[in-house]
Amino acid sequence: MRIAVAREADPAEDRVAATAETVKKMKALGAEVAVEPGAGLKSGIPDAEFTAAGASVSADAVTGADVVLRVRRPAASELARYKKGALVIAIMDPYGNESALKAMADAGVTAFAMELMPRITRAQSMDVLSSQANLAGYRAVIDGAAEYGRALPMMMTAAGTVPAAKVFVMGAGVAGLQAIATARRLGAIVTATDVRPAAKEQVESLGAKFIAVEDDEFRQAETAAGYAKEMSKEYQTKQAALVAEHVKKQDIVITTALIPGRPAPRLISKEMVASMRPGSVIVDLALERGGNTELAKPGEVVETGGVKIVGHLNMAGRIAASASSLYAKNLVAFLEILIDKANKALAVKWDDEIVKATALTRDGAIVHPSFAPKSAA
């Protein structure tokens, strides 16, 4: 059983799919591990660390590999080097990328999308969305603080007092909660909002104030399964007015709202941007799906009316060493359910709910029901 760790072709991707620690774990599972040269350099892992952990480093690492580990899905040009039937495990970004899925199916590889991991207890250690969003939320605050021209904590000095910055986090998922915690640790006054009533307790447990129109409709806005219900137009209007008024007074706003398979919801209008004080900063974590902020540009920091809008892509990749460490552990946890530990060989259980939820292509076809062509579904 040969496992290859690919070097990312995208120059904007600094993460790597393995670390020296996870190479040792893969070796313990009975695998021969091969790494492409320079795969870990941008994450601070030289080739020598991989070889010291027991991996080989070679330009043909993926040739003949039974499993290929990656951060991003392979480009069509890379697939020619993969053997038919190889398991390719990565963050596949399948929504709206039908041609890329077809290319993997046509190449005969078995592709697994780590971001489709089901939210069940058994899969928690494999949850790449959580591990990477956690770091993205942290980095959003750091980037916001770097662009903000003042200190975040209140400082009392002989020369006078510096007031604490006001930080507003929109969305209290994994990224939002980490952003709240980070901003609080840096001494900011933090508020947050979310469409789910259950988020209020989580926000307040981190020392932030929850902002929402808390009427009867809001208190009943969650299903028994914990999902948000569709709110009435009247409630949406009231909530939007409250948020717009609140945004005016903020120094840093961080938006984190993403909906799988759909464009990111628009949270900040150009009128709201214009209402903010010069020197304020917006950090938009949803630019890869269109963004939460009107006027934001992917991969750029734009300034309008003195307000900076930070649109960095791949926010977790901006702290590549930490992101790679967590992502590599997610991959090993997933690999453990694909390998027969007694025989030290691949043994994919195709009826396993985790396997079914993440498998995109198999035997030359797109097999995931959400992405398979309608004629085949």
C-alpha cells in the first residue's frame, strides 16, 4: 500500500496534506509513504523532516500510488500521472465544478471530498471544515487588527487613554466563535449576531454581546434538529435595520456566513460600508463564494470612503503551518477507516455512512447523488 503526498500546484496554496507526525502514523498503518519534493516548504516542513519520519521524497511520488493525499483537488493535467482506481483525498470544492468532477471520473480515480464529511460524532476528528474554519476565524481578527490603525485593547497611559476597539462578528459558527474568542483575548469590545437562537448562549459564553431582534418569532426560529427556520419578511426587515444601525458604530466587522452549494448571503451593503467611520475595517471570510460584503474584491484589500474591506482568499492557508498540522490529522483519521489494520491493506467499506457521504467518483462515474448527472442519478 503506497500513499503519496502531492505538492500543491496552485501557487496560492501554502498548505500541505501531511506532516512528519502523520507520516509516522501512516507508516504504522502499514503504508509506504512518498512525498513530492518541496511539498511542505511553504508550511515550514523541509523534505528532510519527511525523510526522517520514514517517507521517501521523489518527483514520481504519485506514480503508481494507491492513495494520493492533497489539499486542493488535482488539476486535469495532473490526473494523467495517477493510476486508475487510486483514492484521491482532498478538499474538492465540488459545487459548480462539474467539469472538474467529470475529469476525475474520466481519469478513473476514486475521489473523496473531505468537506462533505457528515456532522456525526464518529467523524469529528475528520471534520476539515471545522479545523480550517477555526483557524480562519482567528486569522480574520489578526488581519483586521493589522489593517486597523489603532490598538484593540483599552490602554491607560500617562499621555491619555486609548479606547478599546469595537469588533462585530456576523455569524457564530466555528469561524465566528473563534473570531469572537480571539478579539476578546486581544481586548476588544465584541458583539456578534446569528440567525440561530442557540448561538446566543455560545456568544455570551465567550464574553460577547448578542445582537438580534429577540421577539417571539426569533425564539421559535430553530427546528428540532437545530437548523434555522426561514424568517418572515417583517422579521428580516427589523433585523436588517438593527444590524445596519449597529455596524455604523463598529471599528472592525468580520463576516463569516457561508451556505454549502450556494452563493454567500449578502450581509453588508455599500450603504452600510459608507455609514462606517473612516479607518474602520471589514474582513470578509466568504469571498470564495461571492462574499458577504458589497464592494469586496477577492484576493484584495480595497478602500472606499476610508473604510478598508479585506478580501483575502484561503484564510486558513495564511497560517499554513497550523492549518497543515490539523488538516493532516483529519486525513489520517479518515484513512484509518479505509484501511484494514490487521492486514495493513486498503479495505474501503462502501456502505459506511462516512464513505458514502464523501465519495465523489468511482469506477469512471460521478457517484455522489448531489453531483451525479441527472440521467444517472
